[in-house]
Amino acid sequence: MSEGSDPSADVLFVGVTNTAPALRSWLQLNSSDKELGRVGKRFARISTEPVDIYAYRVPPELDRPHVKHALLHALSDAGRIAPEYVGFPIEGVLHPDEAVEAYVGEVMGQLYPTG
């Protein structure tokens, strides 16, 4: 984390894939392919700092790219995207349908419970 950064801004990457989470995480950290191994390549301290990896099953009836887009916006709005974020750009206008919005709300509630 950059000096003076908000420690709650801690999300480095968001992805949506059908690949098993353990395999995808390993690839993100270790692959020599610059896109597959983007987290390991673009965030050099990943090998020396502890990280948590969270995986959530996206219901098959939901469009994965829409879920990722909505989740990125929710994380950004909540100030959770790290300055060192290495994922896909957060862009575009957000228009999730009710099902995507509800699912993203559930994920955000599990990641950042209130109370």
C-alpha cells in the first residue's frame, strides 16, 4: 500500500471466471503470460505481503461481465479499490438489472459486514 493510502482501499483485482478459484489464483500470481499472471507481474510485493483471496460463485443466470462491472463500481464507490489496483479498468455507466444489483449487494455485505 502506498504511504498515506487509506488501508481500507485494499482490493487489487476483481475477475469473473469459471476456472476453479485455486487454479485461477495460482495463474494470476505465477503465470509467465503477462495477462494471466497480471497480479504477480504488476504488484511485485504480492510475494512478500499477506493477501486474502475471496471467491464467490456467480449464479449461472447472471451475466458474468455485468456482475464484474457492477462489483467494481460498488467497490470503487465504497473506496475499496487500492491505489495499486491491477485489474481491468473501472469504466462505463452502471446499469445493472435487479438480479445483478442484488447479488453484488450480497457479496459486498459478506466482504464488508456492518454491525
